[in-house]
Amino acid sequence: MGHSHHHHHHIDPDAGDRRVALAIIVNLALTVAQIVGGIFAGSLALIADALHNFSDAIALIIAYGARKIARKPANSDMSFGYDRAEVVAALINYTTLIIIGLYLVYEAVLRFFEPTGRKRLADRDHRRCCAGR
């Protein structure tokens, strides 16, 4: 019988850290660019997308910190080690998304019963324009 070769491809944890750090930097740079562009263009959509990218960057920062903590060896205080740090980070990110989602549903329901936006702005502009006529 032939023998098999086990090829273990070990992944350098620092390489993953560099990738996550790069993703954080790119997200933060994109956030700044979108905020500046949104302000100059008067685009609320760009600013909203910037805040979305910023929240992605925060989630990546939490994950990055958890990766670093999880690699710490066990010690007398943490006899099972720090492996659960990544699970805690995922829980924090998940809980944040749930809270934001619930808030958006709340705001949507309020706006359903009391609409705002273009119609109100159009009414205001019409009153301003035509009030004296």
C-alpha cells in the first residue's frame, strides 16, 4: 500500500491581522471620503453610507481586538485561555446589529403613521412661495 502525505498548511495569524488592519484602514478612509463628499454635495445618502462604513470599521476593530486577545496563552487567572474572546466579540457585534435593526423598525413605524420628508418640504416651500398670493 502507498503512504499518504499530510500537508499541513499553517496560516500565519499575523498575516490575518494585517488583512483585518488593512480592511479597517480602508473602511475608515472610505468613511472620511464619503462624509466630505456628502457634505460638499449635500448628499444625505452619502453621509448615511459613510455611517454604515464606519459601523463596519467598528465591528472590524472589535474583531481585531478579539483575535489578539484570543491568542493569549492560558494563565492562572484564565486557566482555559482566552479563546472565547472572539465569541464575545461576535456577540457584541450581533447585539449591536439587533439593537440598530429594532430602532430602524421603530422609526419606520413612526414614519408610517406620521410621514415626513419630501411632501412636508414641498408643502413648506409652497407656503413660503405662495403665502402672499
